[in-house]
Amino acid sequence: MKVIGINDGYCATAALINDGRVTRMVGEERFNRIKNFSGFPRLALKWILDESRLTARDIDALAFATLSATVRPEAPFRTGRHDFFARMAKWLPGLISNDFFINTGVKMLAHRRKSNIAWQYLQELDMMKIPMNFYEHHLCHAAAAFYGSGYRDLYNKVLIITYDGSGDGICSSVSVFEDNSIKRLHTINSYNSIALLYTRVTQLLGMKPLEHEYKIMGMAPYSDVDRARKVRDILSTYIRLTPDGLSMQNVSRSWGDSMLARLDCDLKGHRFDWISAGIQMFFEEIMIPYITNWIKKTNIRNVVFSGGAFMNVKLNMLLDQCDEIDHMYVLPSCGDESLALGCGYLKTEAMAPGASEQIQHLYLGNICSEREILDALKAYSGRIEYRKSADVEKETAEMLAAHKIIARCRGRMEWGARALGNRSILAHPGTMDMIHRINKAIKKRDFWMPFCPSVLYERCHDYFVNPRDTAAPYMILAFPTTHQGVEHLSAALHPFDHTGRPQIVTQDVNPDYHRLISEFENLTGIGGVLNTSFNLHGFPIVSSAEDCLETLLNSEIDYLTLEEYVVCRRT
């Protein structure tokens, strides 16, 4: 039973679920080189078929992760179909915030799907005769988190909470898994989304909305707390919890562009770091009680989370510390790139209840073959020098110990927003100077933004305060650090508050990367390395051997390890 899940919107992605197991999943951006591409994942879908040696006749079903029309890649960031709602919000807040009004508009737009360019791509791949199903956005988020967590095999009841800016007319859902089905209890429509308020603040500060919210989170710790509280108090006049604490209400009578205009007026004179800290503080103070109130109402203490709001690792850190939660799982890379996984799971469950399997790892993309590598090395031979290493992991560790910056392309590419060692830039984590060197060499990122550590599982408790022993293999949770953690990993932590967003590396999931870090530990005594994504600023993570070489040549990376080849620029 082979099901392909498709998110043909923001962060377009395709996933293959074979007899309940996720075997391939990749974002379109990795092939067309357009970061967070919005549209149909044509190249990703074709790659899945080619890589798996499948034809359209081998696919049992296609699942799509939305009820509404595809976002076109050339469209600028606007509120889209909600612009009309935003203009009316000042005059008709009761109507605009009505679920029926918003959801009816979304369903009407769904009928336009057949005229979309997506159908042309499906015809090209001879896939129009495959049975197709369409699933609501937040149901897909919920399914991705629940079935991906493996909690079905552990607990009789599980609470499932999703939250993002907007999807199919809503921004949040609360569901329960019991009696072998996901049962929805509650939704919040998009007019009342605190995540969209966060996005508008991001836009106000000159950042790219729907992409640079993490920069706001990264700036927040630098602010004076009292100044941040003043911003928090202003923002509290925009969104509030309902009296029962189980939902949210937009009380600003603004939305979309009108909200942006109001923010510009209300926050005039407040410095950017105060604003960053204020929105992060307000976000946490709203989200934590919203979640814990639902835990108390349902009396279900095992919770899974999904949706772009939970890419906020500081929120996740606080959730991990909540006494109300016994066990929690945050879907890795839980933004819209995970929707293809969710709809694929939903169709799998419809065809074979109970078949969906837990996610075991995220190394689900392409691998650079020996032939591809040799062809690329030959094509760039006039500009590079290269050789094959007898032990590339040990040699990489030696270069890292000598404070070289190493780009690594090894094994299958990671799915999602985080580089997990196979398409990563690595460096010594123990000296703060490394931050400036990497930013100068390649990343060109904002000075306040932290890097992340990849740490051996055997050393994780030496470095992070994690009393619940919460699994952290995907850089989706932040933790406070120990004294030794600050000493050993200073360049890979937040420079101000010393929190870390680690990838805990186990031998069974990624043996090559685990050995590399172990070799580095043998040389330095440090059981982790600095890890950041292998890409130029503003571009997606590298995919092909050619991508790797182009990035090397357009940066000041010291060495590239391309599978077993060690490459540097010709001097």
C-alpha cells in the first residue's frame, strides 16, 4: 500500500508512505533552490517516483493537505483571500470572527483547485487516474504529530494541539485520540491567531514574515525585562484568552494590513529588542495557559504538538517544564512542510487502520552517488582540489579540532528546516570567535542569532538540564545548560542566556556522524560540535554535489567533505 502525501502550498513537500512507514520525504525547495517555495512540489514528487523506482500505476492514493486553492510561488506575502476580511474587520468584527463566515469562504475557494496548475503537473506524471483525497490543514498537522510520535502504542488517550498562523480558515485545533480515532474538540479561527500577530510584528521590524519569526525569538533575551513588559502590555490589547481560558479572541478590531498599521502606531518609540522580547513574552503567556487549561479540562496529560507556532523552541522549553504535562512530543519541523506527512498518514489510516508507523529518523531525502560526485568534481576541477580520504570521519574530526570550518555532505539528506549532520556546516564549539568566523565565511546572518550543537547521546546530561530525560534528536526543543555545557559548547549556545537547541546524536540513527563527534571528543574532550545548515544565506540547504561545490566556491569554508572526498578551493 503506497500513499503519496502532497502539500502544494507554502513549504511545498511530498512524502511517500509505504505500508504505513515514511520512506521518502523532501521539500520542493531542495530541487528548485527557492527557499520555502510555495506551489506544487513537482520536482519532489518526480524524485520520489524515480528514487523509489515507482510509476503512477504503483501508487494507491494521493492525499492533499488542504481544502483551499494552492498558493502561487510568485505571490507576495499578503493576507490573500483574507484581505477582504481585514478591510471589513474594523466595521464588522462580529461577522469577521464568525467561524461559519470564514470556513464557508474557504470551502468555496476549494472548488477552484481543478483549474490550478497542479493538475497540469499531475497530468505530466500520468497521475490523474490515481484516487485523490483532500484533508483539512489542521487535521493534517494533528495526524502528522500523533502518528509520527508513536504515542498510539503507549497511551490510551492523547491530547493533540495544533497552532499556526492560518490554514483552511483556522489557526488552532484541539483534538483527542481515543477509541482508535482523532476526535476534534475545538478550533480557533484565523482572525484570532496570536501566531499571525507574531508574524505582523516580524514584518513591522523589517523581517520577512512567515520566515524570520525565529530571529525575533533570538533577539528577545537581549532586552531589558521592564521595557519588554511595556510592549507586552500593549500587545495584550490585541489578543486575549476567552473567559474560560480555552480559546483566544482578537479584541483589537484589526487584522492583516490594518493590524500592521495599528502596531506601527502603538509601538512607535519602542526599540526593536524591546518589541522582540515583548511579543515573545506575550506569546508564551498566552500559549502556556491555553494549553494547560485544555490539559486540565480533558485530564489528559500526554500531549503532542504541531503547527508552525511550535517551531518556537523557547515555548517548547517552557512546555517541557510544565507540571501539567507527563509526556510531550513536538513534531520535528512542524511547520507546513509537515503537512504532506499528515495527509499521507490520514489516507493510510483510511485504507488500513492502525498501519501508520512512528517516525524513526528524518534522513529521508536524496543521497549523492559516486557517479554524481565524480561528475561534479570533474566539472569544477579547474577551481577546486580534491582527494579521497581513507577515513573521512576521523580526518574531519582532526580538522575541526584544528579550528577549521567544515561543510559536510554525507548520506541521505535531512527532511525539514533543520540540518542534522548530513547537510551541515560544522565547527569547534568551544570558542566564541568561531561565531564571527562562520558568519564572515558563509552565513552572513544577524549577529544576535545563535548556532546549535550536535551532541553525543552519551554526553547530553553533562551539557543540558533535562530532568525528564526528554528525547531531543531534532533541534525542536531548547534546554538550559550546565556549567560544563557553557564551557564546552559556548559558540553553539545562545550568547546571552546560554540556552541550547541541541541535536542529540545516537549511534543507531546516524552511526557516521556519531563516530565523527566521538573522534572529535577523543581529540578535545568535548562531546559535541557546532552545527549549522549547509547553505548560503537566503538559500535552501544544499541537496546535490553541485550545490555543495557552488556553496564552497562562494564562501570561505575551509573544507568540504563530500561523502569520502575532501575538497577545498584551488589556491
